[in-house]
Amino acid sequence: MSPKVVAVANAAGGSAKTTVAHALSVASVEYGKKTLLIDCDPKASLTFRVGREGTRLTLADFLSGTSIRSEDLDSHAERFDFISADSRVGNGFTGQEMKALIEKLPKSYDLVIIDTPSDINASLKAALDVADLVLVPYSNTLHHLRGVTQISKLSADTPIKLLAVGKNSNPIKEFSQWEHLDGSCSIAQEIEAAAHTTTSVLTYAKNSTVAGQLRECAYSVLEVLGLD
């Protein structure tokens, strides 16, 4: 059976996409789900974040036709598998190519989480095209309202859930037109501290309030996808 796919996306930068994608992967593993995390951003911020920059094969190679083997799925210390990115990921791969890659994964997964670029490009569209759920982190700014609106238009045929990030988790009225995930994520000093390591805040500060919030968000995602 094919895994469920979540694309974490916002066409505006600074939405905590990478933090959320990383944390959801860790929490999903904690809930017993076999999870693959994919960096689909040519800037490769997530790849750097988890300490996998400079790997021999990246997503670009696999989308270009290089056979993917079990040993190519990098096993992270936090127990999710990972596929890294590099600048070639921005070369115009399609949703069909991304779907084919997911269908021929040499290992079985319950969940695939894709961290997407904030630029509107082919990489973003490919990730949105294969998603069963698009999760859109945002803060209450016009900048993020524009980003959410763009993602909504690009993924009109896919369920979308918003995730409020920041001190004020109550969405302003302009965001209320979209469904929200149960839960929210505060911006906490533990997240900033974890960013100096290669682990998620769920590992770095596992008993913190924000770690608990992100676990609740992950459980809500699993519920939406029927994986709870």
C-alpha cells in the first residue's frame, strides 16, 4: 500500500516550514509510523539542518532516473529516513516523476513528509501534486496571507490544513476561510536552541511545551490521514 504524503508548504518565507516538517517526522516515528522525510527545496535548508549536506546521492538524482536502493535512504538518529536535496532539485521535475519515485521506494512507509521551497517553482508544484494533505504553517502577517493564498490556488484539488505558528495562535479573520489543524505551535527559545544541533526540538527539549504542541499537531495530521 502506498504511503500517505504530506507536503509542508507556504509560498512565503519564514513560516517555520522546515522546523515543522522535521518535528512532524520525529513525532510520527514516536507514534509508531514508518516515516520518510524528503527535502524538496533547492536551497537544501532541511538537508543542512539535519546534518546531511554533501551526501553522494540526492533527490535530484532519484528524480533523474538513478535507481534508489534501501541503503540510499539515509537513516537519521531520530529514526526517520531521509532524502536530501541540492540545487539541482530546482531543475523542473514533475509531479509524475515525484509520484513514480514514491511508488518505487525500496522500503515500506506509512508516511512521507515533504519540505517544500517557498519559491513558486516546479519543485513546489511537484510536491503539491503528490500530496494527500497540504499543511501550511503561517503567522498572522499579510506576507503569510499572500503565501497561503498562493498555495491554496496551486493545490485546489488537495485538502489543506493551516497551522498557526507564533505567540498569537488565534488567526485573524482573513485566515479563517481555510480549515485549521487541531493545535498550534508557539515560537519558543527551545526551537532556537535546537537549531544549533542536527536534531528536532522534540529530541533536544522533549519535555518542553512546544515539543508537546508539535506532538499534538503530528497526531492531528495522522488523524486527518486515517493513520491514527
